[in-house]
Amino acid sequence: MLMLTENATKVIGALVDNPGMPPGAGLRIATAEEGLSVSAADAPEETDQVLEEESARVFLEASAAATLADQILDAEVDEAGRVQFLLTPQ
């Protein structure tokens, strides 16, 4: 299963822990034509796998979960406040 670094856990937690997001919100990763899409989601889809670490919740669409099963997700925030995600093999 996808693993999260400490940085990813903090960044995802901060993204979904804001007044515009409902309790239980998370980051959803799904397959898309160009690879993977990443977006904030109010709740997981019915068939999503849910990964929870501390304050971070990640919703993995079934195909994305299979693709990312042996990956580590890292995240960083640049000086302009943009979030960048990085995948590396476990």
C-alpha cells in the first residue's frame, strides 16, 4: 500500500484542515488520461481505499491504489505556497 512521508502527512493534513473543508475530508488520487490526478475531496468515493495517518486522509481510487501500491508519497510547499507531490519506490 502507498506510504506517506512525515512531510506528506503534514502537508495533506494542512490542506484538508481548513474551514472550507468538511470533517473527514482528504486528498483523492485517481487515474486520469495523463497519469494521476490529485485533488481535495469532501469524502471518499464508495470504492476508494482510505489511507489515514495522523491528520492526513488519502482516498485512493482502485486503479490508482494498484499503481501506487509500492510507492512512497512525499510533499513539499514551495516559497509561493504551491504544493508539490513526489512519488518514489519503496
